[in-house]
Amino acid sequence: MAKIDVTIKILSPIHLGSGQADVNVDAEIVRDEFGFPYFPGKRFKGLLYESAVEVVEMFELSGLAAEKSSPLEKIFHRHSESDVQLVVPNFFIRPRAEYERLCAEWKYLQWKYPEIFTAFDVLNEFTSLRYQTRLEDGIAADGSLHNLRVLDAGLEFFGEVTLLNADEEIVNLLALAIKNLTAAGTKRNRGFGKIQCAATFDGLPADELARKILAKVA
């Protein structure tokens, strides 16, 4: 069993949509009951799969000794079954123990002073609203004004991924996929959603592990 400590750093405004809206915001982001934003584990796992596919393709195109599709299938189970399990939790704005203490403290404040401390106030500390419209002949089209809430750049999310029944080949592919992952969320092709992922595999930094992998195949 491998424990992988992952940190996701937000480099540009990012929209991790919740699928919800209200009278003031057309597209809201995911957040917990106290107003703290989080990075959904299921969404990160999906992005990790896309990144791993890119890594495999890059190796194949380069002609290097590539990671084959076999470990890709073993990790993500898209078209086959395996004993390998990749457990990805939600990522929070603090490491797990610290985040739980923060929630407990904020829960007390919201209960004690509900007119002062609200989940909306918390959310506003980490986010901002962005507005956009559709142009027709250089003029904003009627009714096209739309806004969405985004996480501000600089925020970090922390989590611990668990990898079960994995061999060295699988660990190597996952390390490269994490390092290759650089974008998430909506409108990634318009300057939004730039991220940087750092990880340690049982204490070994992913950067160091990636250098060793590439040195072997170069």
C-alpha cells in the first residue's frame, strides 16, 4: 500500500462547478457546509486519468520505453478489472487534521454568532465573481451577461491518496501523471484553471521519482 500526499496549488482563477445557481450567481462552486471550498476527489481522479493517457501517448510518440496501456487499465479500470485500487478523497484547504479543527472552530462561531459569521462570508474570502457576455458585431448581445464564481489564485488544497496492490510500473505512471496535470475546471482553454500538483510517494517527492523514471528510459 502506498500513501501519496498531494498538494494542488491554484495558479489562476478556477471554476470547480457545483451545478448550482441562485439569484446572484449563475454558476456556483463546490464548498462545504461552512463555506470552505474544496477540490472533489472524484473530479481529481478523472483529471488524473486524462493526464495518465497523455503521459502514455507522449512516451509512445517519443519512441522511448513507454509505460504501456496495461498499468493505465489496472489503475483506472475503464475497460477491465484489476486488484489495484486508487482511493482519492476530497482535497481541503488545510491538511486533514488541521481542516477538521478549523471546521469545529467555525461551527462554534456560526452557532454562537450567526448574524456575524456565515458560510457566505467564508466563501467570499477565497473567491470572486467573473462576468462574461457574448458579442454580436462587437456589441454585447441582449440577455447574454453571465457570471460565475471562481477560486482565487494562490489557494492550495491538500489530501492523501491511497494506492493498493500496485507494482513499481503503476507507481511510476501515477507519479508522471500527477506531475503532468496542469489544468482543471471550466474554461481551461481561456486562461482559467491553471494548477500545479506536488506529491510525495511514501516520503519520496514526485519530482525526484519522475527524474529517476525518465533517466531509465532516456
